[in-house]
Amino acid sequence: MNASLTEATDLKLKGSGADILIQSLKQQGVEMVFGYPGGAVLPIYDALHRNPIKHILARHEQGAIHAAEGYARVSGKTGVVIATSGPGATNLVTGIADAMLDSLPLVIFTGQVATTVIGTDAFQEADILGITQPITKHNYQVKNIEDFPRIIKEAFHIASTGRPGPVVVDIPKDISNELFLNNSMEDEEINLPGYQPTTKPNYLQIQKAVKALSNAKKPLILAGAGVLTAKASTELKEFVERYQIPVTNTLLGLGSIAGNHNLFLGMAGMHGTYTANTAICECDVLMNIGARFDDRLTGNLAHFAPNAKVIHIDIDPAEIGKNVPTAIPIVADAKEALLELLKQNFEKPDTVEWLKTLSENSMNFPLQYKADKLRGILPQQAIELIHRLTKGDAVVTTDVGQHQMWAAQYYSFNHPNNWVTSGGLGTMGFGFPAAIGAQLAKPDAKVISIVGDAGFQMTMQELSLLQELRLPVKIVIINNRCLGMVRQWQETFYEERYSQSLIPVQPDFVKLAEAYDIQGYKVETMEEAEEVFAKAFNSNEPVLIDCRVTQLENVYPMVSPGTGLHEMIGVKGV
Amino acid sequence: MKRIITTTVINQSGVLNRVTGLLMKRQFNIESISVGHTEQPGMSKMTFVVNVEDKEKLEQLLKQLQKQIDVIKVNDITDKAVVMRELALIKVVTPPSVRNEIYSIVEPFRATVVDMSKNVTTFQVTGDPEKIEAFIDLVKPYGIKELTRTGVSAFVRETQKPYTAQLSIL
């Protein structure tokens, strides 16, 4: 064989743009991709056929991307999604926006019509670059095949570093088909002069924080999802235990400290505990680690932490000072900042009195509900039962709404990265597909998907995926036959005018499960629930439980929109 | 308050859309924007004038711009000594009877005639926005047929004198 022929064979082995994609995914260590084929990604699916990577075929692109989000949240790795052009890509939009607001690392490959027809309103053409520009951390369209390997590397780098987020890579069909005749794939290095996230904290700012903390009488730590992303739970625990500083969580920060830790005050915010919200109102130093002072946490900003000097640790400088005036800004990775703070060995603040007040509050004003046999199962009881049976060790996923808030309040997590919920965007239909991704990331974990009856119906086609993969996900539908949170707001703010929130008809969920060859149960009393939940959670098969709960239960305590955290309603004894 | 912000960006398609989209998403109002190549290949410079409510909003704007992957550098140069130029093309109704009068107005502004027809003259005027405003005000009574402005382009001066007052005209 002569040299030129060898070279030619070698070049042929490099393959097409689609082959480059698959090779690059392998180089990036991608274990599995979530996707759905279509016209513009046919070359990619053909390359996948030649050179397989585990592919999870969702039954709708939205299911694929939520599964990738669940995977990313639980594993800490980047979730990868493939979808075709036009409708395939637009079906991903909700998931992309969700991942953006909740800072989840995703790389999304969308097919695109051939470069020769882009801009002609070709069949299945959509300007996905334009559509996703405001809801991605960054996006690319591959215009030259030479750039493709570098773009893939950059996409993974951007998605997974700094403040994580979704990155879209749009691949025209002719680029996937084009043969790549350059052998220098390994030389294509990342070139991102405008992207250098700061991870190490500034020393002077750390000194200021140390001073503020050691002089504090009523210090408080607000731990957000940044602590989980940075895998800094151990450092957080060490820090608060050493300095005896109480901790509260944002919704997404739950699990960053064990739910039963004696310094943990429960979740803060709109449906936070009395103790946590009161602590925010009364604290004199508030150290926010990796949270973004979202409006559902702060309530009316004019009344938020009125007495506190605010220290804000965040990897994204744009979050600091965005909503809450910040005395001591620290741009850093949560773990790096906590390690630096631990190194300082500063004088411990005297928090004995403060902790005593807080523990009195916890004792006198706990979360509460009125159980009553005649009313059937209360949703809070159902969540407590799930917690008791799984001992706080399960991975729990939810949609948005009442069941989400009850899960946040009553499922107390022993471990970090077990809580998968749609916080920022508040996406119905998120929880169930996310549970599939979570189970794939942690095959041995007990994954419980707590969903509402309405949200479940938005993505329940993914039951087919459970049927196919026999994943032991346990679906618990907290079925109140209505859009619970919408109904609660209509009750509270619209004089009980339940406009379109009571669902008149719903499928027989048990039969639905059976149609997918999944065991289904309906429970209507606590006795039934005890028995069925216990049996289901011990099973290695997927199970769906239609848990009928009382319809008119409300989530309390509640901070009404526009009011301050000090104005909670539905607190015991207040 | 009006701020002049310059950004150095990587010159690739979509970057203008990204920056203006960001401003729209965060509810900032762009008064003018100008974009062009720089001395570095592959880099462009954008200069825009925006109206922001307060210091906090301004800080947020600068940080959000800085966060964009394609944005290399962001500067608010409003309070610096700057060279600021804008170009305007203005078609003014100029029948022969008023031509001399208009020319005498135009002269101190060092505006130039770039096109002329029987009754209409197109003037080109460059300077900072205030100068252009003043010019427009003066020729307005004669009748402006059409007007177009490029938006501000600006540089920080090499020597910074903290309290140099900007001349409003010329």
C-alpha cells in the first residue's frame, strides 16, 4: 500500500462531521445522551449507529431534556441532548430555559437545515440560535467543519465551569455529512478570551467577612444551590459547626446541609419556616453562599433582612448586588470561599443567645397541619410517609406547585444532590422525566418522583421509557384533582373563584400505568398508603401510585407576594 | 442618567444580537449604538449610549455585559475625558433664496455639503451629540426633509484630567 493511500484511508477514518461529534462526546467522557432523531440529525444518528454511545430515546424532546437535567443535577456531570431541527429544537425550549434559571450544565445539539437553505424558511427550519439566545449561557452554529471539534470542546467547558448553564450547538445537516479531511482534531484548543470565571476568593474581602462574622451577635447563613454545585457540603457543615452559625436554605439549596442538623432552620422564603424567615428578619450578618436572592426567597425587598450586613459569595458577579445591597461581595466558587474562610481560624461569635431564640421559635412555631381521618390523606402526611419509609436517603424529584412545596417542607434530606426540582422556571412536567435521568445517573438509588396530577399529565408519555428500560422509579402522584397552587391563590387572592383550576376529568392512572406494563396502585386512606408505599419502595420495578389526597389543603406558612418575610400567614399560634 | 459604554467584542455573527438582546431582556433602553472593526483582527468595538435609572442598574448592566462569552471588555467611559464623535446626514430644504443664510449658519459647525439639488442640500456634520442637536435645531426652521445619525463612537483620551469640562459645542 503506498503512502498516499494510507493517508487517504486515515482521513476517511476521521469520518464526517457527525463522526466528529460522536468521537468528541466520547473524548468528553459522555456516558449517555438523551435525544430524539429526525431529518436534520439523520447523519448524527447514523454515526451513533456506527460508533454507539448509550442513547436514551425519550418520547418527546421535552422529556429528553428534563431527563438530562435530572441526570446533571444528581451526577454533577454535563447532560447531553440531541434533537432535530425545527420542532425538535423548539420542543427543547422549556428545558433550556429551566436549565438556565437553575444553572444546570447541559450541552444541547440541535440539527439544522443545510447551510445552503438556512434563511429560506426551509422544511423544519427554525432560528434556534435566535430563539435560545436569551435562555442559554452561550450558543453556537457550526458554519465550518474545521471549527466543529473546537466548538464542542468549548461548549462542554462553558456549560460545566463557572456558573453552569445550557449551551446550544446548532449543526446544519451538510456539516454533519461533510467529510473532515483534517487530522488535527486534538490540536483544536479552546479559545475563549472573554470567559474566565473567578473561582478563588479575594483575600481582602475574606478578611472583611471574617471581621463581620466574628463581631456578629446574630449571624445567619443562607446556603443555595451554589454549595451543591461546588460540592461544598462538607465544608459548609464544618464551618457552621465550628462557628455555631445557623443555616437556612433556598428551595434549590436543600440538602446542602442535612435536614435534621441542629443548626438547620428549614427552608426560607414564600413557604419557608417561621424560624428561618424570622431569622432573616432579625439577623445582623447574613452570609449568602451560592444563592441569588430570588424573589420567592426574599419577598418584598424593602423588608428583607433589614438589620443585616450582607455578605454574598457567588461565582457569578452579576448576581451580587442585583437584588439585595451587599456590603461584602465575594466572587468565588462556594467551596474555595469556604475553604479560605475555614483557614482563617477567626474568633468565634457568641451565638448562644441567638441559637436559643431560634430553637424556641422552632419549638413554638413548627410546620403544622391538621390531620383528620375523615378528610382522607393529607398531602403533607403522604410526604412524611415517603420520608419515613425512605429514611431521608431517597432522590426526590418534583414539578412545581403545592406538592413541590410540601416535598420541600416535609422531606428532609440527609445527603446533598438528592433533590431535583424545577425552581427558577417552575416547570410543570419536569419531575417525572427528571426522575428518569436521576435514576440513570444513580442506578442504585431509590428515586421517588413526587408529582402533581396535572403536571404529570404534561410529560407522562415518558412512562414508555420506564417500560422500556425497567427503571425502578417510583411515581407518587399527589392527586388533588386540581391545579393545587393555582387554586390556593384563587382561594386566597380571588375570593375562591376557581377559574379553570379544578380538573373535571382525569385518566385512570392505574390503568394508564398498566397500559405501559407498570404496576399501578390507587390509595385513598393512610392505611392503604402505608401498605402500598412500603411495598412499592421495596420493589425493583417501576411503580406508579395514584395517591388521592384531600383537595382543599393549602401550603402554609405563606408570605403573600409583595409582602415581607415578617408577614407570614398560616403560622401556628400567630 | 445617560451613560456611554464601550465594549470590545469578538467579531462573529450574532454578537450584536446577543448584546442588544441582553439589553432588551434586562429592560435597558438603548439610545444609540455603533459598531465597527478595531485595529485587532477579529475584534469589534461597540459604543452605545443607554439611559439607566440609577447606579445599581448601571452596575448590573455592566456585569451582565461582561458575562457574555463574546464580550472581552466593558467600560463605562461617561465620567472620563473622552473623544466622542457622531456623524449626521441632514437633508434641508434650501431654495436659492435662503441658501446663503443657511450657509452662514452651517459654517461655524464645520458641516460640509455632500449632495445638492435644486431645492435640497444634504449636509454632513460630525461632533458630539450636543453639537449635532444644536445644528439640527438651527436648520429645523428651514425644513428638514430627512435625517440620519450614526450613533456615538468614543475613545478615552490618553491624558486624563479629572475635571475637564466637555465643550458642549465644537
